[in-house]
Amino acid sequence: MRVAAAIELSSEARLELEKLSRRRTVPVRVAQRSRIILLAAEGRLTRRIQRQCHCLRSQLTELSRTVRRRCCIYGQPGCGVQ
């Protein structure tokens, strides 16, 4: 079993993602991506995230790459690029 790529979140980022994942006025994709990032930050297994968020593994992989890339660009922790 694969664990989702590690993502480090600040308390402010976590709070904002939690808000986005619960709001009913944001696009479904934004809420889903927020939930995926929160679950990955908790260290959940990829398959479990797939089941909980009803998404494909390729979607998880691409989102993980995008998040890590943006963290590196903005100099935030959780870059994960070696």
C-alpha cells in the first residue's frame, strides 16, 4: 500500500482548506482537492483517499505534484523534491 506524498501544512493553510472542503458555495473540484490535500497531510493511504474522495489515482498523483511544485516556488516547507 502506498501512502500519499507527505505534505506539510501550516495551521493557517489547514484551517483554510478545512473551510473550503465544507463550504457549499465553492466549486465541487475545489472542495474535493481541499479534502485530498488534508487527507494526504494526515498521512493517509492513497487507496483510502481514493475511496473517500471518489477519485482516480492519476488525479491524486497530479494534485500531489502540483502542490509540491507550488510549495517549492513559494519557498514553503513540504516541498518534497529531492
